[in-house]
Amino acid sequence: MKKRKLSRRDIVQGLLKGSTALALGTLFASSVRAAAPPAEAITPQLIEAAKKEGKVVWLTWKRQDMLLPYVPEDVAKHYRPEHRDIDGTYAGFRATLSPMAYNTKLVKAEDAPTSFKDLLDPKWKGKIVKAHPGYSGTILTATFEMVRDIGWDFYENLAKQNIMQVQSATDPPKKLALGERSVMADGTEYNIFLLKEAGQPVEAIYPTEGTPFVIGPIGIFKAAPNPNAAKLFQNYCFTPEAQQIVIDAGGLRSLHAQVREHPGRKPLADIKLMKEDAESAEQQSEAIKARYQKIFRV
């Protein structure tokens, strides 16, 4: 069977789906394939090692001097300073929000909550779904921003609402669309967009307190085997063409000043955003996860 040649759009969509390693591996790997290694069982040691790997973030890689300083032309010209590293080691490839949302078959628009604190109304007890900051990096960042802006009291009271606790940030939109819960307390905006545009009964809510904002950067490792190819790909990722794919196909937000918003979606400029602070979120991550687990007992 003849192997289909991947387009640049295929590669970018791989990044959007979270398959960064797969996308980059496909782009830069040799056409020669080695034999598969021997099968290995899942062990407690492997699980612990994976947990440690999961704590590595861009700030850690930068501190360890693992990232190659490289600034694509579009980043220099069209990205705000807060959306790129001051030393040029990474920049925000895409962003997402963690809004509230509701099932339009179960909740009328005029009855839907408009703020996070509205979720504490007894009428929503047993009708809310939310994701876990101990599992999802998006929800960890969102929890940090919400604790900073509205306090732990909100979560202590939300825990009394008999919520459906799920893991991934992508889970609440799916539960909402299935009608398993009426309201989503947090989760990925892009899933709400894509579900709604596929005809599912979901609608995003941008809370009056502000909506958590999460930036996803990309960069180049100094040890990359093909650094020039990586630079070319990094340049492409920040072009208007690639960033439009981020918006249209991924349902995500672009930080490029010259791209177009997708019709029918609320423009980013019209949304009150909570300020992202990746360094503080990283420093407080373990404390946030521990306190959340204690409050919700999960």
C-alpha cells in the first residue's frame, strides 16, 4: 500500500489533538523503521517515573537550558510580549479558555448561570460536572487563576453541590452533550465549539468574574536532531495560515494579531479573561492539587 504523504495541515492538526510527539516524529523521523522493542508490563516503578515526567513544563525545560532560543518572524511582528518568552525559547502556539457551559435541552438560556458563584445556588445541586486539577493541566491552571481571583471559598461551597467529578478537561463538554449533567463548571472551550458546530445541544458561558485563560507554547530542544527542519516548522506554526487552522479546525484561540475569528464564536477580545501566570501556577501546583483533593475528597 502506498503511504499517503502528510500535508502541513495534517501535521498542525496532530499538534492540535495533543499528539505533538507524533506530529514532530512524523515530520522529522527517518524513513527507515527499526524493529519494535520487547513488550514491557506496567509496573509501579513505571507509573512513578511517568508522574515525574508529567511535572516537566516549559519553565522547567528553560531553567535546565534545554530549549533553543529562536524567534519566528511572525512572533516578533505579531505577538504581544506576554505571549512569548522574553529570551525567545518558546511562544504561545495556541490558547484555550475554561468557561462554564450548559445543555440547551435541559436549561433555558434565560435560566442559565452567568457567574461562577451562580453555581452555588441550590437549584444546581446534582446537576454540575467538572474536571480535576490533579489530572488536567488546563484545569490546574484554571483552578490557580480562580483561587487567585475569587478564592478557595468558592470551591469549598461548590463541593457541597454534589458535582460529577471527571478527570480530563475534555470530559465535561462530553458529559454535558450527553445530558448527564445540565451545567459544566469548567472544561475546554474548544470542545464546546466543536460539539455545538456538530449539532450538539451545548452553549458556552463566559462568567462575569472572568474566564480562565490557558496558553499552550511550542519551542525547539537544543538537542533536536534536525534543528534547521525544526526552525522551518516553528516558523510555519506561527504563520497566519497555520494559526487559522488552529482556530477553524481546532476550535482553539490564536494569539496572532492578524488572524480572523471563526464566524459564530464569541471574539476573544469581547471576553473578560483571567490573567495567566504560568510561573506562579507551577510554584503552587502541588499545594493546589492537595487542597482540592482534600475539599472534594477525590
